[in-house]
Amino acid sequence: MLMAGFSEAITPGNLLMAALGALVGTFVGVLPGLGPTSAIAILLPVTAVLEPTQGIIMLAGIYYGAMYGGSTTAILLNIPGEISSVPTCLDGYPLAKKGKGGPALGISAIASFGAGILGVIGLVFFAPVLADQALKFGPPEYFALMIFALTLMVSLSGTSLLKALLMGGLGYTLALIGLGPSSGMPRFDYGSSTLAGGLDMISIIIGLFAIAEVLKGIEEKRLTTVIGKTGRVYPSKADLKKSFAPMLRGGIIGFFLGLLPGCSAAISSFLAYDMEKKASKEPEQFGKGAIEGVAAPEAANNATSSAGFIPLFSLGIPSSPPLAILLAGLMIYGLTPGPVLFEQNGPFVWTVIASMFIGNAMLLFLNLPMVWLWVKLTKVPYGIMAPTILMLCTIGAYSVRNSLFDVLVAFFFGGLGYLFQRYQWPIVPLILCFILGPLLEESFIQTMAMSSGDLTILLERPISFAILVGAAIFLTISMGLNRRTQKRVKEEKQRGIDVA
Amino acid sequence: MKIPKNLPDFVGAVLSIVLGVVVSIEGFRIRSHAVSQYTLDHTLPAILGVLFIVLGTMLMISTMRDQEHEQDKRRTLPSPYQNRMILSLSTLGLYFLMLNIMGYLLATLIASVLLFRIVGTYRWARSVACALVLTGSLYLVFIKWLQISFPAGIFF
């Protein structure tokens, strides 16, 4: 199956999309202030004109490309685009200040490549097995799975679980607008035929992520930054020797944590960094420019990102914000994320997986010899970038249904998203629940019909019972790891690292 | 009445409670249309309504004794560039109104000029030049190449 995927992935169209995705992803990863989530949100409607396989190949390329590119700003500017890049700053920036930014970027690219490939190999072996088991699912199992997905809100909650739950509730409420699944009667329409058609997922995503991010950037008056000399990019043999074991350890930690739905790349990169520091013979060098301090978190970060495709493809559970947008992308293309994806769309899944191997190799090329280009691109003025992004957002929101109402929704949620970010109300639970809301409601109604209204069916069926027990275990682990990561982020913020 | 220590969250809590009431009312309305015991379109709205009211009340109480907020105050202080952000958002609102009347191309050109002027603080001539390049590029890619049909407006 994988070989068939490779033969499909190397067709010119698919190769072009993988290259384009990797290129755009690295570009947005390099630019401070535009993360992978926003980039995927903006480009999702644009890819709608492509075939599903090409569209998802491109979006996946943007995702892991941005993970690679994010390390560039973390190392050279001390600006982590995502929380998961904070540990990379700790030693990457001191290395850059010593004029060793080049080797740090080189090690980061090699670590990202190695761990990315490790994650994709894991995806090849784990995802079909998991999906095969999940084929035995009926409505109660799906409902239990949706409850499991709800536990993700804890790890995506940011500073307040209470606010995360309220935002999740808001997401479900927005998903309710439109026709009811069992009666076909309109809900929350207040007599408007436009509202009876429901809200478009893409407009909300574009507003909350992309437009809100640009508005935040305008308020912060983001400027281009002057970067010092980076030195040669190719790391020395000594650097490679020092980094090999940390890369391997970081990759393994990242991969296994990435298998747990709800375990973010931030958790694994912090854990890998701290473990590397403990395992090192020279822990005092950490924070002052230890190359191992770049290798381990970068490997963990990328392994977690690749492993995140396993619960996404096999169970339909996204473990990070960009994957939640990718889930929306799969749905837009009419693909059913979850157990039946492998059965119904096997060639599609294997082509996407094969393209990830190719995309990771392309990224190594983009990030090693071409790093000078990315450094130059950080100099694009925000005054040019922001209006361009806003205009692309408008097209993105409009083009899905050719509806001006969707443009209005995107602008409205852009303003709302800005307020949410400003007052630290987490946006991701809203999007997650908006995407999962209809699935949860449908499985709930089917479960109730199946059991004559008795919810104990969830405890009587072994798989749904096991999923609920799993959810409780993951919730506990997630809460513990999340608390630990928040504590570490707080510590680093006190030391002066500000997450963009 | 005691003044909440975290006003933004207090406002959020009040809005959550209001939303809870609205969602509950809608749930009640949908229930009256149910034709069988398995028409459960009202269940999730009912649960969400209660959830909003309970969680909103809990958040409201926590804003009265919020200790950590003092440390985060710096983050919520207005930025000197806030006006620029508000003007940009207003331009987007104006852009939406113009799209229907003037059509995509003219509205995009005008909105782009304003955005370049506001965000980039470029001179008018440079803003117009940037807007022409941007609108032209978008026209070529999305209208000519990808064949997306945009509103033509009342003038065309």
C-alpha cells in the first residue's frame, strides 16, 4: 500500500504540491506572527480548487514546513512562533549570539528531518492497526470517542480550564446553528434563511486565527528585525556527534507522547529539553548555548507533530490546532476522518503518508542550503504583509460558498478572536468543539435511539467502556503534564522569552 | 456591589450567563416541536444552556477573588497602536459594505489603499501603488486563473 502511495506521490502534480506546501510552510514558520494554524486556515479554501489528495498534501506540507521554519526565528531572533519552540530558544539564541546560529539551524533541520521521518514510519505501522480496531465501532463507541476528544480541552486550555470549557461550549453552540439532525427543523435561525444554512467552518477559522492574528500584529506594531551573521550552516562532525543521542532520545519521547491525543508538541519539547539537561554530563552548559539543547526539543517537537497524524487519520481526533484545521480540510473534501478513512480512502491516505517522506526530504534541502533566503524573508515589512493577508482572508472566506455573509462572519470572528487573544480566552477549544459538535450530536442521538434512552450502554459495551477508561487516564496524564509545561513556560517568560 | 478584580473576565462571565439563558430558551422552543421521544435536537442546547449558566457563575465568582490577574495586567493594557488596529477593523467593515455596491475589484483597491496607509503608514502615492499591485495580482490569480466569481457590484 505504501509503495502504491509512493508511486502516486511522485506524480508531478503531487510532488509540486508537496514542494509548494513545504515552501509556504517554511515561509510562514520563519515569519514571526503567522503560525501554521493561520497559514492553513488562509490556504484551506484556496486548496479547494485542487483534488483532495493534492490539497491535503499541500496542507500537510505547510504544517510540518512551519514546524521546521519556526525554529529559525526561535534561534536567530529569540522569538518562538509557537510555545513548542520555547525550549529551542533557550540554547539556540545564545548560540546565535556567539555567531553559531548557522550550525544551530543546521542541527535543528537535521533533528527535525530525522524525527519527522521517525514519526512518519510510526504512522505507517500504528495508524492502520488502530484504524482496523476502530472499524468495530458503533454509535456508542463513536460517542465515547467524542467524549475522549473533549478531554483535549484540558491540554488546550491555556491558563484557565473554566474559560476553555466556556469556549468549548460556545463552539458547540455555533455548530448547532442550522438544521437539527433528527427533526430537520432549523435551530437558532431567528427567521433568517442564511442562518438556517448554518455557519461556515472556514469563515470562523479564518476569522479567529488569521484575521485576529493580523489585528494583534498591527496593534503590537510588528516590525522586521535585524539579524547578525549566522556563520556556516553545516554543523561540524563534533556537533553532529554530540547531537545524535539527544536527537534520538527527543524523537522517541516526542513520538510516543504524540500518540496520546491531547499531548501537544509543547509538552514533548519541554520534556525532551529537561530530560536532556538531566542526562547531560555538562548540565551547566544548558541555557548558555549547548547544541544538545537545540537537537532534543526540535526532534521531540517534530516527532510529536508527525505522530499527531496517527490519532487524526485513525480516530479523527486532532491533537493540535493545525491538525484541527486539517481535520476541517478533510471534511471539506468529503472525506470521513477516523476509522473508515483507511477503508474507504486507502489510496488517498497512503499517498499523503508517502508524500510526507518526500516533503521531509524537501524540507531538509529547503532548510540547509537555503537558510540565507529565509533569513532575508524575515525582512518583509509588516505594512506590506498585513494588508495582503487580510485580502487573502477575504477571498478565502468568500470562495467556499460564494457568499458575502461568510465574509462578514470572518470579519466578525476576526474582531472577536482579537478580543479572545487579548483577554486570554483560548480559541482552540472553540474550534475543536465546533468541528466535533455535529459528530458528537449525531452519535449521541443514534446511541440514545439504540439503547432506548439508556446511557449505561456506554459502560456495557467493552470498547466504549475501554475508551471512557482511556479518556479518564489520558485526562489525568494530560492535566499533570500540562501543569508541568505551564510552570516551565512561566519560568522561561520570567527569564525574558516572550512567545509571539 | 463588590468591584471584580478581573473586569474583562467578569464581562465574559456575564455574557456567558446571558448566552446560557438564550440557548436554554431556544432548547425549550425546539423541544415543543419534537415529534417523537427520539427527536433529540433540543438535548445538546439544553445541556449547553445549563453549562453556560453554571460555568459563567463560577467564573464570575472567581473574578471577585482573582489574585493572578494583577500579574497579567501588563498584557491587557491598551497599546499605543490600538487605534491603528481599530481603524483596520473598521476598514474591513467598510470593505464588506463596498463589496456589495462597488464590486470586488474597486472595493479591494480602495480597501487596500486604506490598509496600506493605516498599517504601513506609507504615503498616499506609495499606498496606491502597493494597492494596485496587490489588486492586480489577486485579479490575475483568483479571477483569471482560478475562475472564482466575485460580486460585480451595481456599477458593472
